[in-house]
Amino acid sequence: MPVRPIALLFAFACLTPFAIADDAFTRNPDRDAVGRLLTYERSNQDGTRPERIDVYRASETRLEVMKSVAPCTNAALVSAELDFETWSADTITGGALLPGAEVMEFAFLTHDRAANRLDVEVRLPDQTLTFEMETGGGTLHVYDFDLASLTALTPYLADPEAGFLTRFALMWPDPEDPGISMMGEAVFAFDERGVEGGREVLTYTTSGNALGDGYLWLDAEDGYIVEAAFEAPNHPGYDDFRLRLIGASDIGAEGWRGHLAAHFEGCGG
């Protein structure tokens, strides 16, 4: 199956370094959930243009994310190392998923904390693309990663009912005019504990210039994202944004590798 790196670069959401305020999050090894797979559907708020986002916790510090539309189609696999002293992911590697659960790496992202700068390098067959953005310090997630980095860290909220604030950047997936830019900040104000779909959740109202108005729900027991919806789209062709949890399972390393390998099984030549 042919791989189109330039399309894949902007079709998958690159995991991006961020820093989180020490008073908002706290390290608790009991919340690591190593071996857990969180499966989401990202779409417009009306459910159109759905895509599957698989977020797997490979180790205490390693996060792996697969993004796909359907079996046998191009899929992306991104890995990152989480740093619990800085609450950041300082090195990110993105690539295309290949048959046999192999990966072709071509996108590399680093966070220069001393310079407060984000550096991105994408190695294509005929050229190398480079981008950089001043981060200015403070919390930062890249929006087109579909909240995968955020759901890895919300289990560590020191006081979930206090709410929290973070900033978002966007690596706009336009092959004709790629780049990364700062969107602004988002405030997640705690509302209440409730029950949605038989699951106890913590609900938040979202405001700020980054995502516009919206909401966020976290699993009340384990802290990961259950659902979110915002006014701002995070890919071309979308009108807005919704992320919805499909399932959570503790599949472990063998199960995760089997899941990756199954994407291209029986697909033909």
C-alpha cells in the first residue's frame, strides 16, 4: 500500500510538547494506567466526518497514539515521552503505520525549554520542512492532536473541582501552507458531578479565545476525557469539534501490538 508522507503529516495530529502548572497537576504513580487503551471518535458535533483516535499508555512515560479513518487505509502512529518534572513531552516522533505494526518515522518535534521554543522537522522524500514557534512558557497543547496529550494528563489533576487553564497551538494541516501558530488560552471551569451514559463524570464549561465556548467531561474515577465539544474546528473541512469516548480497556503491550497489526491484515496487495 503506498504511503503519502506529506498527506500523512497533516492527516495525523502530531503530539506536541507542553508544560503544566505545578499547582494544577501532581504526580501520582497510581494514576499511570500503563497498558490502557482509550479509543475515541473525533468528528463534527453533528457526528459527520468521524475518525478514530487510539491513545495507548505504553509505559509510565511513553504515550502512543494511532489515528485512522478505516481499516486498510493510511494510518498514523505517534510516540512521545512524558516528563513528570516539567509536565511536558520534550521529544516526539511521528510516522506512518505499516503492515506488521511497523512504523515509518519522518516527523520529529523537540521542545527547547531554555529558549521557550518549539521546533518541528518533517523529512519528506524530496524535501525537509522545518517550523518553529515561541511558546512563551506556561501550559500548551496542540489542538490538532485531538486532546490526546490532555487526556493523558487530566488523571493527575491535583484538585479536579478547582478547574484549570491551558493554552493551545494549532499545526494547521494544509499541505499548501503548513505551519504552527498560537490559538490562545482555554479555561475549563468546573460545573458539577453528573452521570452520562451510566458513567459518573466531572463536567466543565469551556471558554476563552482558543477553543471558543464548549464543554469537557472527565471520568470521575480515572480522570481521562469522556467527551468534549468546542466551537473551533481543528482540521480543514470541519465546522466544529467533538471528541467522544468509545471505549477503555487494559489490553497491555501484546494486545496493543496486535491491534496495530490488525489494521492492515487481510487488506490485499
